[in-house]
Amino acid sequence: MKREFSCALLTIKDHGIGIPKEDLKNVFERFQRASNTKGITGTGLGLFISKIIIEKHKGQIEIDSEVNKGTIVQISLDIIK
């Protein structure tokens, strides 16, 4: 069987409150939440856990965001041959 691609790419996009640029460097740290999330429930563990799972599968996760416009998360996973 011939494969044309070596990885699967998953893109998730929302139109939510976005993450301030100065907070992006910490979003994958345990218990870290963006500075604009006061009044919004959460633990700051979702992206931390997601990154661990993705890296255990030899993948990568990247995030880009703009306040009041939304967030784009891209996950790439190697395709097992």
C-alpha cells in the first residue's frame, strides 16, 4: 500500500474570546489559564493533558490565538506505517 502523506493534521478553530499573546507561551503548563478568563470556570489542565497525550503518540500541538477573534489549534500525528 502506498501512502501519500506521513502525518495526519487536525485543525480546531473557534470564534471565542481568544488568548492574549502574552499568555500563549504558558498555555500548555499545568494549571495555567489565560488572563482574560476570570469568571469562566476551568482548571487550566485541558491543554496540559492534551499536549502530554499528543506527545506520547509522537505528535505535536500548536496554538495561535487572537483576543476577541478566536483560537486555532493544530495537532499533527505521524501515520503508522
